[in-house]
Amino acid sequence: MSKNHRGKALSKLPSRGRGTCPVCKTKRIKLLYTLLTENGTKLTVCKRCQHKTVSV
């Protein structure tokens, strides 16, 4: 089974998939998961925040 959030797939993303999470404000973390906010916009968040509900 392939692991989509490791290895070669990350090297193709801008900044290798890293940045600052808009939910928990952690810096230099992998932002690989999409999260829908209550108003319908998509955010890219870290693994820890992927199941949180966000009202922006």
C-alpha cells in the first residue's frame, strides 16, 4: 500500500508540503490535509488539526 503523505509525493509539493498550520499556528509542519470550514472555504492543515471544526 502506498503512503501518500511520505517520500516522493512530498518532494513534488511546494516547500515540500511544509508551512504554518492556520489552526494551531505550529511552524514548519507538514500541511497535507484539507479541512472545510463552516463557511465552505478549504484550508490545508496539519495531521493534528485534520479532524477539528473551524469557524473562520
